[in-house]
Amino acid sequence: MSDYHEMWASLGLDLKTHDAVLEIVGKGYQDVFLSQKNRPEGMKYFDFVMSEVHGLRIKEIMDAKAEGRKVIGTFCVFVPEELVLAVNGVCVGLCAGAELGFEEAEKYLPRNTCSLIKSAFGFKLAKVCPYIESSDLIVGENTCDGKKKAYESYKDIVGNLYVMDLPQMKSEAGKALLKAEYVKFAQKLEEISGKKITVESLKKGIEIVNNKRAAMSRLAKLRFADPTPISGLDALLANQVYFYDNPERFTASVNAICDELEKRIQDNIGVAPKGSPRILISGCPMAVPNWKIPFIIENSNAIIVGEEMCTGERGTRNLVKDQASSVEELINNIVDRYFEIDCAIFTPNQNRLEHIKQMVKEYKADGVLHYGLQFCQPYQMESKVVEKELEKAGIPVLLIETDYSQEDAGQIKTRVEAFIERIS
Amino acid sequence: MKSLGIDIGSRTIKVAVINNGNVTISRKSENSFNTLEVCKKLLEGLDYDAITSTGYGRHLFAEHYKCNTISEIKAFAVGAAHILPSCRTVLDIGGQDTKAIALDGKGNFTKFEMNDKCAAGTGRFLEIMAMTLRYTLEEFGNEALKSNTATNISSMCTVFAESEVVSMLAKGNDRQSVAKGIHQSVVNRTISLLNRVGINNDILFAGGVAYNKCIVNILEEQLNKKVFINDDPQIIGALGAAIYGTY
Ligand code: SF4
Ligand code: SF4
């Protein structure tokens, strides 16, 4: 591994804290991922990406910046990467998954704020995230009240925040709002990049992102098999790296893994014995290095077969139609695709329930673990409905409410094991 | 076949041996910083063909003794169904956690809930409150039972409740009445947990807190139902593990 300290210093990172973070993440990765048995060969690519997540990838991003390309940081799957690519920009996810800088963050946020928001502040305030520091524009979006209000103070600490409004209802008016916001965002991108979005450049962007999503769907479908050819942890990792990596290289790597998995399925090779209890996770997104729940599940003799999360199928399902002859039509197609995302900030959100049921069926899941971050109102409120409806349909549900700390790991393990006993 | 079950809780470790469905031996001991040492002592001189561990220390134990483990939930479900076949709801209040389990009458559990990560409403909470009121644990329940009134305690967080209790005493509130109020608040918390799994007859109350008469009294009063407590409410988990070992 090369020495990136100079690059990190130039980005204004706090080198001491950052070194400590890298060490913890590296150690966590070792314990959680490298200790798994029967991993597909293709996961080596992801091991490499993770070992260079603050290194080589940042260097690539810095090189891109040197060529005049703009880096756009995002916190939500509602921000269309297609538009960013259409101005030859680089899109990176900034969601953070570790309890870091929370004390500092609590100078801006009430204690009862979800861990995801707190760590977005914590990572910035502790100066440990090269993605935040290299972003030319950070896009905040008005989803839950927590994020919406938090961006008001985030703006003061990052300085380059752009807020995108989002609808809360799947109505005609809601769709019109989404379109207006995407048009505005496209203009903003044109303005900062000095590039015009053309039919050609947008089609290219759509193609790249469609390919990336299609590869993820392909990977997802291979997990229908029993024995399952890939662990839930590894699949989650792919879903997380999705937000950082060079999209074309990422797509090729995922497809290579899929080829390998197809072979495995033919040969009846899996990561866990055939007939192992199969769990679908549903709920809040899990950002790197938030692997707590999947690690507990897969170390309790069960296997995760799918993720109904934004770091999972909710974030990657559906492609954008690319038949159109004008930029406006293409943007309409983008709006059509994104408007289907069934995030809990929408009301009502019946489609999410239908999707969970459909996924349980397709992935042949024996039960659903609903993962809600403490203080996340949208998902916590919805979890009760999800539980009621699924249990009514004969699908066992376990509700887990947790945060980024490790204190409750023992208790969660007991609950997860009991749940597995229930569904086996 | 002689099957041994060991339930390694945060405060107490319990052991039960069954032979042909009957409990032949039961033992318990306070847990210490050296869990395995306590386990070893407890197992001394015991004769068994199979061993199953449960409780929060189950994996640590299983690593050393190379045995099967089951979760506490399963262990309590199996143990409760053995003690009281008509049981449909199990309540267990132990040192660090409280569980409510719904049973289907065929030896399976259908739903369970546990308290979240704070100690409020658990045995530990009662212990701390007893200390704050300068009672022994035994006195605490008995004295509370004597009071006709219950001072309302609003905080459920152990830390806040402690300072609330201190300031109540400073304001001249009756000690017994404060004690009763604390018991009342634990029962309220317990009932909301029970409600999440559904409260169906018969109810078995397990765990060390089942020895506390005041809790039992208030619980029965509020539920307007009788709760069953066996001779040794702390043994249900170990018993369940032992029975599971015979499957
Ligand atoms: S859960 Fe909702 S707010 Fe969060 S990333 Fe997904 S769509 Fe955006
Ligand atoms: S986890 Fe919930 S509260 Fe936190 S940012 Fe996402 S939607 Fe908002």
C-alpha cells in the first residue's frame, strides 16, 4: 500500500484520528469479512477496494478533480447519479456508519438524533472523511425531519451544501415537485461544471448507472438459490461499495462475481449448508462500516438472502428508460424511475410493504429482521405496521432497534438466535 | 438419560439435571468476574450424559465444554411448558433483562420481547433502588408491601430514578411509599412488555424477581389475573436447556 498521508494532509484530514479510524475499520473488516468461509474468489476485488477505500480511490478522485471534473457527495438514493455523470462528474455516497465524533456532533444536534445523521456530522467535525473533504458540492435532501433540519446547521460546517427538496406523497403534485427539483439540480450541475447536459451525455450517464443497477439485480437474483452462493455480508459490502467506486469498474467486478456464482449454483456450492434459515433484512440503510447486525445473523447459523434497504434492493431496483429524443424526456424517465423508491418518508407507503412480501417470496426467506435505527421516526413507525401485516400473512418478524454502539450486541445476539430458533 | 442444563445469567448461574423427565439436581451460584470458574465449581461431582448451555454466557461456556447452546427464549419456553403445560405467557425478570414470551401450547414460542438496552425494569434496577433507599433486597419488597400508598416515580432511567428517589426522600416522602412507587413503576414497565406479546392464561412468572412479593401482588392486581410461580423460579432456563438436551 502506498503512503497517502500527504494527500490526506492536503485534504485537511486530522491525520492522527484518521490513522486510528483506518486501523479500526481495517481490523473490523478482518474480523467480519476475511474470517468468513467459502467466499467467492471475486470478493477479492472488494477486499482490495476496502483496503484502498481512503487511498487509491481518493487518489483517483483527486486526479479527476485535477482534470476539472466535479465531485458530488450525496446522502440519499434520491440524488440521481445519472445527472452527475452527464456533466462528467463523480458521484460519491457520504453516509457514515460509525460512532465517531458524536460528542462534537451533539453541539449541533439533539441527543435523540439517529446515528446516521450524527455520524455525518461526526465525520466532518473529526476531519476523517476524505470523501466529504474532496466533494465540490454536497447534496442534502429534504427527506426525514431529522435530516431536513440537520442540514440547516450542516451548511455552516461544510460550506458547499446544496439542498434538494423532495416530495412526501406519491401524488401528481409530488411527482411535479421531484421533476422541478431534478431540473434545478441539473442546472446547478451545469453551472458548477461549466458543461452542458446533452441527450448524448445524459444517455451515457443513464447507461452507466443502468448497467450498475442491472449487475446488482443480477447478483440479487442469484441469492434466490439454496444453498445461497454468497453471504449476506459480502452482498451488503457490494451494496455499500456501490456508492464509492468507479461505476464502470464496479459493474464489471459485480458481473464477474455473478459469473462465478452461477457456476457455484450449478455445482451446488454455497456459503452455508442447504436448508440454513434464510433471513431478509428490511429497514434503514447500513453505511460502511456498519456491519453489526449482519455479522450477528451470519454468525448464528443463518444466512441473509436479501436487503430491503437503500443499501440494497430499495436503492437499486428499476432502471431508467433510455428511449427519448430530448434532455427533458430523459429527465422525465429519470423522474419515473426515482419516484418509485419506497422510502419511509413517504405517506402512505403501502408499496414498501408489498415489496417486502414479494421479496420474502422470491428469496424464499423464512423471516424478516426489521432494522430500525434508534430515533429514526419514519422507519420505526413503519416497523409496527410491517410487523403486523407480515405476521398476519404468516411471515415471522423480528424488530431490532439499535444504534452504532456495540453495547447491545450481546442482547441482540440473544434475540437473533431466538428468532432463528423460531423460524428453523 | 441424564441431561444437564446450565443457564449462565449475568448475576446468577443455574444448573439443573434431569433424569427421565424428573429434576434430580438443581444448583445455583452467584456469577463472578470468572464465569468459567463458577461453572466448573457448580458442575463438580455431577453425573450427566449430555449438556446444553443457555443464558448470556452460553457461547463462552460452549467453547470450553464443547456442548450445544440454545437461546434463553427457547430455554424458558421449553422449561415453562414442562412446569406448567397450560402456560401461554412467560414473564422472566432476571438481573439484566426482562423477557416476555408467548407460547403456543405445543412447546413452541410464537413471539417474544426483551427490554431494550437500559437496565430499567430489571432485577438490577430494583437492586439499585433498594440500595438508594438503604434497604436489603429482601426488606425492600416486604417494606413496600406494607405501604398503602405509592409515590409516583416518573423516571424509568436508572440514573434519573436514583436522583429522583433521593430528592423525594429529602422532601420528606415516606420511605415505604417510595419503595412501593418503585415497584409500581417496574410493574408498569413489565405490563407494557407483556402487552407486546399478548397476555394469555396461564402466566408463569420466572426469574429471581418472582421472589419479590410486592411485585407479584401489584402485577396480579393490575392484570386482574393470577400468575403462577413455581418453587424455584430461577431454574426454568436451566431446566429448559436440560430438557432440550434430551430431544
Ligand atoms: S432511507 Fe430514504 S432518506 Fe435514507 S437514503 Fe433511502 S430514500 Fe434516502
Ligand atoms: S435513518 Fe431515519 S432518521 Fe436517520 S436519516 Fe434516515 S430516515 Fe432520517
